[in-house]
Amino acid sequence: MPEAKASDNGGVQIDLISGQRMENLASMEKIRVILDGVRDGNIVILEEGLSPDEESKLIEVTMTEISPDEFNGIEIETYPRSQTNDASILDRIMGKEETAKLTVIGPANQIETLHKDETLISALVSRK
Amino acid sequence: MGLISGLKSSLQQVRESLFTEEEQKRIGIYGPPNAGKTTLANRIARDWTGDAVGPESHVPHETRRARRKENVEIERNGSSVNIDIVDTPGVTTKVDYEEFLDYEEFDQDEAVRRSREATEGVAEAMHWLREDVDGVIYVLDSTTDPFTQVNTMLIGIIESRDLPVLIFANKIDLDDASIKRIEDAFPQHETVPLSALEGENMDEVYDKIAEYFG
């Protein structure tokens, strides 16, 4: 996994997490990896994103961890799912729904999305 | 023993199936904060039951608990559709108590309390979506950009659960409303324009509710 390691000199750590590293984790383990990183002030980039159900749980767990003056929640961006590339009914029945989509997650008070379209996410990251 | 327990189990199954058939369909009203979800829930409830669901406000996160209004019977074309409407807190990925301090009616303690309740409310809304709703009305403010991550994620979550969904483009009474922007954002779903506050286009709203959730 390519990983930009943290610094003690006020820099911003960016963790680029491969799909391979996440694929064997249970949903809650994935959410823990993300939130532990983000709560440390890191920017987490997932090569393959989360399933809709995991996204729903991520929102729910994030909410339970918000605390005044400590953690305000997350900013999350993914490329929009292609409208023309929806999984076929057969794929859905077989549980092969396509979820691979680059996902950027960071602390809400440090990351600001400047621009987003179908092929580009541009974010401004500030130090803690 | 085997016969009696078998009979009991059959009776239980019959009872459960009768119950299931009589169960109201629960329609969740979802969307980002300040889209007008409670105004819509109140409009529907007042039109068909005479009661309101909850207080409306310009302050985001006024609804911090999911509220259910049972037995809303909507009459269309000689037949009627009976649903429960569930007004849910606006979904977001972040809540900063300092944003409540922008409203002069709140001091620090009240802002912290509201933000804590708001986070609990969002978690509750997500739980309802995963476990307890049979259909979704997704409300968007047609004066704001619908291409947000929360909207994209929530529509994705709703689609993954195969729930019937209607998109409501609310606040069309305002000058800068754009229904087309919402239609373009979610072309795979039907968009119904309305003003819940002014009661504009409510006939089509009720036609579509009956068609989708009846």
C-alpha cells in the first residue's frame, strides 16, 4: 500500500489504501480504518470505495463519534456512479454490484472540496 | 406433542401473514437539512388527517428525531392509499455546533445540545433507512445544487435496497428554483416539482404517491 507517512511538523498525512487491503476486512473494520485515520487528522483515499450499505454505516458511526471542539465529522467525495454503467439485474442477484470508485475522506474541518466532476475531485486540505 | 406444536406453529404463521398484510407501508421522507421535509410532512398530514407532524424552522436540524404519522389515507381517483409517513432528520456527514451559534436565539450550551441531538437524529435516520421504511420520498431544495456527495450516497443506498423512490423538487415558488438541475442529477428517477410551503402542485404529488406507494 502506498502510504505517505505522517510528520510531526504540522504536515498532512495521506493514506492511499488499496482495494486489496480492504477486500478482506469486515464492514465495521473498514469503517474503523477510515475513521481512525480521519480522527487522527489524516486524509484517507480508498482505491475502491465502499458499498452503499457500508456508506450508510459510515455515516451512522461518524455521527456517534462527533464531539464538540474535537471531531466535527467527515467530508467524503467519490466520482458519481456512471448512470449508463449500472450493474445488470443478474450481477445484482449474484451480489456482484460494482462499487469500485475512488473515494476521498477527510476531517470536515480540514478538507474542502473545490471542484468535482465525473473525472476529477479537487480538494483543499488545511493543516490541523 | 408434535401435532400440537405443529398446529400452534401453523396458527402463528397464519396470524403473522394476516398481520403483515394489514401492516401500513412506511414511507420515509429523506433529504439534506433544510430541504423542506417537515413542511412537506406537515402539508401531507394536514391535508389528509388534519394534524401536523412537527415544528418547521429555517434553522437546519430542527427535526432531530424521526417522527411517524400513522394512517395517512390519501384518496385518489375513487380509491385510497393508506400509508405511514416518517419525517426524518436531514442527513449529513458533519455537524458543527458553532453553526448553531450563527442564530442569535442559541447560546453555547443550546448549540452544543442541538448539535448532539442532530448527530443522534442523523444516525437514527440512517437506521430507519436500512431497517424500517418501505419506500422513500427524497426531498431536495430546487434552489440549491443537487450534485452533493450526501445526495449521491443516499440515492445509492436507497437504490441498493430496491426501495421505490420519488424525488421531490421542493421550493419551486422561489425565483432561483431549477427543476431541470434536479432532473439532470437523478435522471433514473421521476422528479415531481412542488412547493410544500405554498401547496403548489400537490395534486400531482398525491397522484405520484398513490402510484408509487399504493
